[in-house]
Amino acid sequence: MTDLSETPAVPPEDRGGDERIGYRAGGALLVALGWGVGIVVNVVVHRMAPAAGEAIGPWRIYPTLGPYALGLIGLGALAGVVGVFMLWLAQRSPRGKFVLPGASY
């Protein structure tokens, strides 16, 4: 009889993989979404909106930045900073071999 509480659901992976790949992918995604969409696209859409407002789907966009837009700018700035930190970690981390999870080498 096997005690299921003692058995891992996923077999352990080999150590020594290149964690820099995840740092780079995650950091680049956070920078692109945070600074690109959260700040740049948000401000451009608000600046292009007419004085009466523009309907985009269920939202109505006005030329002034309201609390939701300012909150998105702050969240985008924070996400971009975290992304830059992850990219910095990718540069500082030691190089490892590229290992696909679950593959036997």
C-alpha cells in the first residue's frame, strides 16, 4: 500500500537548468505590458479621445485621465520596474544548461 501524502504529484526535476530564460521572458513581458500598454497605450488613447468621449466596447474614454487611468499608469510603472529587476537578475544569474521540464537527459 502506498501512502499518497508521501508521494509527490509531479516527479522532481533535475537541478542545474538555466533560470535566466524565465527571468528574461517574464521581465520582458512585464516591461512590455507595464510600460507599453499600461502607460503608453493608456495615455495615447486618452489623448486621442474627443471632448465628448469615445466609446470603446463597454467603456467610455474621455480626454482627461481619471482615477482608473491614473491607477493603471501606477500599476504599469510598478510592473515595468519589476520587469527591469527581473532582467537585471537574468544578467547576474549564473549560466546553466537549457533543460526542458520533464525531459530525460
